[in-house]
Amino acid sequence: MGAKGTNLGNILDNPQEGSNPGGEKMQKIFFTDLAEKGFSTVRIPVHWDTHTQGQPPYKIDADWLDRIEEVVGWCLDANLVCCVNFQHDDWIGEHLLDPSFKRGLLPRFQAIWEQIATRFEGRAVVPWPGKGVLIYEAYNEPHPLSGGNCSVANSVADANMDKIHSTALSTIRSHDERRIVVLGGRCWAGGDWLERLTVPHDPFLMAKFHNYDPSQFTWAQGQGYFPQGQDEANLDALFGRVASWSRKHHIPIWLNEYGVVVKQHNQNVESVRRWYQSFYDVAHVKHGFAMSLWEDGCSYCVYGRSTGCKKNGCDALWAVDAHGFDSLVLQVILQ
């Protein structure tokens, strides 16, 4: 998959498509723009809760499933690796410590994956002679806030995280034995949480993690400069631990969310350039991780899309090309 990946977030992962600040909806041109620029992978975050019945048989709205199929088709037609996931479905991801997790939540989760896997059965599975490849990510960022601290080791939360993966994987495998399925650790998909997973025996797995370190530089309003103190050493150490886990389990790694807020792009250009270069050098060059930027058309806006970040009610980028791409970021990840 390489390092030339991105997300198209803040569209289909909202409760309703078009409910983001600019009322933006997914468009075919996004995928053709990305492919023409040189990107190879697009992660499409999808929210399912508000489009799915709350009681058995947990049917997904037909219009929503049709819409996801249309968008996936655009991605595949652009000859891209396309990833569909569960995003902002906190009804399950925030309840890893809930006593009724297995009885009350997993059946709905399984039913949704059953419908997704049925809809795309046999389509764009590796190796695929047609255009593009479709992969699945079991769940985005589990973070149990119900009954305990996300960052505390907890065997119940670990066991329920394993149930999320085993449920999604067994459901998908009943339709596609060779579909790539992406797993990840809990606590916001932090890299060190991969160690607590029970790893299934399956030759078509990938593992993902997210990283926005140091958070005071990359998040919210963005403060300070990069690097400071041990920033780069800490990054190298964490990525080294993830790489060791990968070698131990023979599972490739995908860093499928990372990025710096637009404010820093506009005020600390050289620090931002250094941050992206550090991530590229350590994650991809040193360890061979696949990589996908977090791109939400707003706070993390590396591709202005057709409406542009400013129209979405967010900060404009300091320097963009004719298609609204952040020139600084492209110089690093498309090298």
C-alpha cells in the first residue's frame, strides 16, 4: 500500500452525510483528483449507527448501503485501494467495559458487518484482475469511557476488543476468504495497545495504529514547535515497538491516521515540514509501514476538496496547488 495514502473524513462518518460545517458530500472528483496526484490508498470512514435499526434484525437503510456502494465504486474505478470501516460508532466502541457488551451490542455489530460483507462479496478481493482493491477495517478507535479509564490495562476491555475483531473477522470470512481485514488496538488505536490483542491466525490481516504525537503540536489550536526535547527519539522508540510486534506476528502495519492541524501549517511551516518528514522517514523508510494522512477537510485539511477548506468553515491552507492540495505535505509523502 505504501505511504501515498489519505482519508476522506468528516463526510460519511457524520451522523448524516452533509452535516459537516460546509454541508459537503462525497464526490467522484475527490477520487480522481487523488489518483491523478499520485495517491494509492483512500480510507473512507463510515458511520453506521444512525442508518441502522436499533432492534433485530438491525437492517441498514437501503439508501445508505446503496450510497456506500456508489462511493466505493468511485474509489475502485480510480484504481485505488479503498478501505471501509466503522467510524464514530461509539454505541459499541465506548462500551468495552459494559456488562451487557456481548449480549446487547455484538449482535448488532455482527449484523451490520454481515450486510456489508454480503453487499460486496467477491468484489475487488486480492488478487483482483479489475480496478482497485477493497479492504475492511473492523473498527476505528475503541476507547472505553463507560466504567473505566481508557488508558488503564483491563482484561475485560481487552477481551471485548478481541470479540469485536473475532466477530467482524468470522462474519467477513463467511463471504470472502481473501479479503484483507484491518485490526487495531483499543485506547484510540494507540500503537502500544497492539500488544494486548489476541492475534487471530489468518493470512490476510493488517494491523493499524494512529499517532498524532506530540499532541500539543498537532492537535486543537496547535502550539509550540517540532522537534522539542525527546520528540523524535520518542517517535522512533514507539514506531520501533510497533515494528517489533509486526515482525513477531507476521502482520504488516498501516499507520492510517496522522497529521498536524492547519493552524500549524500556516504559522510554523518548517516545524510542520520536519514533523511530516520525521514520520515518513521512521514509519515508511525505516520500518516499511503503509501510511494514510488524516484528512477531514477542516482542522486537518491537506486536500481542500472541491469546496475548499475555507468554505467548510475552517482555516485555509497556506499554500495549495490548483486542486487544493497542501504543497508542503505533498513534497514529503509523494516523494
